[in-house]
Amino acid sequence: MSLLINIKEIQENKSGQVKGQFLISPQELDLPEPKDIWRPLKFDFTCTNAGDLYVLTGKIRSSTAHQCSRCLAPVEIPLEVDVHEEFSRLANQADEDIHCFYGDNIDIAEVLRENVILSLPAKILCSPDCRGLCPHCGADLNQVSCDCKPQSGDPRLAVLEKLISK
Ligand SMILES: [Zn+2]
Ligand SMILES: [Zn+2]
């Protein structure tokens, strides 16, 4: 996997910029399992010669496909990530904020991969007030209401009551 920005044109030119766009497949970024959630990605970028550093800014746009964690309906979530990364040929290994590169090309695949993975939402719902599935009959409570009785009380309390009655 390599996505390269060639900085040869701007390396003698402080505040010189390279701009462009990458169209990237999920395979190119080696995005993790489950593979079927990923969609093609677009990355619009500007790479600026800032003297000691090259500063990469831009925006990743894509979306990811999931299931609602309550009702299992398919949910497509837009993915938009603002990228700001710094690169240097002289980067110290100990400085984790600045990425090292060699030669005339900056390989941005690894930083894009990290930015994308960190932007995944932790909890996925089709809507904030999704009512989910009935735990007894499996009916989708967003669509229908079922006749199952609501569970009496909090199950954790029920355990306590059992203990107390012993
Ligand atoms: Zn839902
Ligand atoms: Zn039910």
C-alpha cells in the first residue's frame, strides 16, 4: 500500500504547496475487519512546505455501512475526517507527532488509515430514539407494537430480591 505525495517541486520553496485529490479503495488502505463496512474514500489535500516540516491538511470523505445496534436495520453513516499531519526527513523517532519520510515522496497511506479508523463511531443507531426489537418476540418496535408484557422491574433488582428473600 502506498499513496505518495511528491514534494520535489516545493522542497526549495518555503510555503510552496502541492494540492490534489486521491480516490482510494478500502483495500489500498488495508482497512480492518469487517471489510464490508467500508466504501471508497476521497481525500482532498494540501501539502505545504513549512520550513523544517511538511504539513499535510485535508479532508477524507466516505461513508460506512452498518447495522443499527438495537433494531438491526441497515445504517449508512457519512464519514468526514479533517486531517492535519506533519512530516519531516529529520523526524526524531521519539517524536510521535511528526512522521518521518525519505526521498522525494511522502507516503500518506498509514496516516490516512489511522485517521479513518479513529473516526469510526462507537455506537451505531438508525436514529437516537430507535425502539429496537422486542426481546421476547423479536418484533421491530419501530414498525409494530407487540402484545408481550414489558418485563416487570429491573432484572438486576430481581436478582437482589431473590437474594433478600433467602
Ligand atoms: Zn434502529
Ligand atoms: Zn414482543
